[in-house]
Amino acid sequence: MSNSIPQTMKALVANEQKGSATVREVPVPQLDDNEVLIKIQYAAQNPTDWKHEAFFSPKDAIIGCDYAGTVVKLGNNLASPLQVGDKVAGWVHGGLFPNKGSYAEYAKQESDLLFKVPESISLKEASHFGCAWITALQVILYDQKNDFPPTKVDANTWYLVYGASTSVGLFAVQLAKSIGYKVVGVCSERNFDLVKSYGADEVVDYRDGAKAKEDIKRITNGGVNIGLDCISEGDSFDIALGGFKKGEKGRLNALLPPSDFAKNFDENIHCDWTLAYTVFGKAFDNPFTGGVPLPANKDERAFAVKAFAKTPEFINNGIKPNPVHDMGGLDTVKDGFEHQKSGKVSAKKITYTYA
């Protein structure tokens, strides 16, 4: 790979009409304080990527969040001791800005909001430890107030992961297990073996909602008090909350805004929305709520710095990436969007190779 940095690069960029993003030449991002420039070699896909492109991204925004690649340039006043040539991975706030996005040949990121890739994992697999991974950490450790390992929870406590075969779900299963929970995962029957291989103690089929709720309560001896709904639409709130102990203090986090049903299910069960973009610690207009401004959250950024710093340790201690679905290069991203929207890819992470 050449160390020379061009003035322009190829990137998937939003056009005026929503859903019409195209690959075109744009300027390589200029660095601010505490930023490094990364030559992207692999990028992974999340539902938020195609949703931004289809509904939210303003004209000229670069799409894409997850990446892995090589540091090729250092900005001033770095908060982390990175060097040119370091292999790094993480995610950026793609889809809203003209100088951020992983579906591009280069991306910039703050030096303490990424991680150096350990030798125990390939660079391609490292590209999975972005949005979904940090979301799982944010929910289970930050929002739900658990400590980082090696601290453990009570070994008899059950944790519910609805949508356990999704990218966030597979990470949440492993993370919950790593801090001592017993895990019951809810997914389709065809993914039972996969979810168990990632650490779930028990699995439940979501297709029969009434039976799923009964199964969760039977398995957990009366229900759970804590969990994560990775789907957060359709029947997911009904099934997930139906597995909780009514009348007892509980918490369910969701990855989309809770429905009225979820908010009013039980006054003792707190249902909250986790939006991963807040970990960057910068204010932005939230497209998921009609552009309502979200203020900067310095506490969440401080948590993210710690989470990224500890990610190599998590990986070396056995946290696995998602199963890979190779899609192609930058010119196939729009095909990947259609695959995900149409449900053609299940329990795998669409991954693009630029190298």
C-alpha cells in the first residue's frame, strides 16, 4: 500500500434525492486536533447505514460507519500515542457529514475513539468492532450501570437479548456472559445453534409470541429484570417485556424509540432508547427524531474512550466478531443495502474489502 496521500478519494456520497447516493471523487478529509487519517481497507455494514442513505443523509454526506485500516497521517495534539502504520479499527459518525464516513478510501477519527487491532484477529474481522460493538457496551455497561470485567454480576441473574442473532445481539450475548449473566436469546429457530455458539445459555423462537413469553419465564424461573431489544419494532416489545417480571424493578434498553406500549407496559420497568452516536461526545441534530438537537455528552465520550481502549483486551479474552458475508468493494455497497433491506442476509455481517 502506498504511503502517498492523494488530494481526492472515492466515496459513497449522498445526493440531493434521498436513496440516490453514488460513488464519486471528493476531497480527502483534513485533520483537526487529535485526529488521524486512516486508509480504509475493510468496512462493515449496519442497518443505520442504509437508513441514513435512504431517509436522512444531507447532500454530500459520506455514508458508512464501521472500518478497519492503517493510520497514514497524524494530526496535532493526539490524545493517544498512535503512529503512522498502526492497524486500527472502530467507527465514525457516517451519513451526516461531508468529511466523515467509512464508505470511502480514507476517513478521519479522533485518536482516542478507535483501537489498535490486536494480532489475535484479522483486520477484516476487526472492522466488525464498530457501531454494533460499542452499542452493546454502551447498553450493558454504561446505560445499565455494570462494571467492566473482571467485575461480575450475580451468577444467577438472567439477561434477555431480543434479536440475539443480529450484529448487536451477538455482541450483547457475549458481553453479558463475560460479566457473569446467564443469557436467554430470542431469535429465529434457524439461528439457535449460532446464538448458542456465541454463549447464550438458552434460546427462544420469536415466531410464536405467546409461547416465546411463556418459554422465557419458564427458563428464567419467573422472568427477567434486565435486557436489550435489538429489533425495537413490530412484536419485539410485546415479547421482550412479556418475559419480564411484572411489578418488579426492571430495565429494557431499545435501539429504536420505545413504543407507547413499551413506555406504559409497567411503571416499574424502565424502557429506554440507546442511540450509539452520543458516544462521540458532540452535539448533532438527531435525524431519528426529526432533527431535534442532541447536546454533547462528555460522560458518554469518556466511557467510549475507555471502551475503545479495552476492546483489544475483550478480543484477546474471546469476544468474537460476527460471521462474515463478503460483499465486494466500494462499488457494491448499494447492492449490500438492498441485500439487508430485503432480508437476504441473516446472522452475518456484510463486509466490504477495499485493499
